[in-house]
Amino acid sequence: MKFRVQMKDPDTLHDAIEESVGKDLASIEALDDDDREVLAERRCEAVQALAGKWFRYGEYLTVEIDTDAKTCVVVEAGNCE
């Protein structure tokens, strides 16, 4: 049996991206705060765009569970209907 579950949380993806980018940029000592802020914004936008492959509207994620194969797969956003 296969079934799909759609989950929605408007802040989780955004918060996770910001946290990860912030940690990544904190390790670059050559950046001042202004440069770090600009770079963080651009990186967050790029990661958000990439995540759009799986997250519809930045907040909906659909997974497909297959009880026969015992798998759980993230469904691409364009294939969620």
C-alpha cells in the first residue's frame, strides 16, 4: 500500500535555512557584519529556491509512504496533486 502525507509549517523551512546559513557564515572571519548580512540574505534565497523542488510555497512538504517496500520518499512539489 502507498499513501501520501502532506505536512504544512510556514516557518520551519525558513528558520532552518536561516540557522544553517548563519552558522556557515559565522565561520568566515574575514566578513564584517554588513557583508555577512548581505551574503546571508543571498544564500538564504538560493537555498529557499533549491528547496522549492520539494516544498510548495515554502511550507508544504509531501511524503509518500510505501508499506510494502517499507520506504518513505519526499515527493517533488510538482508531483503532489
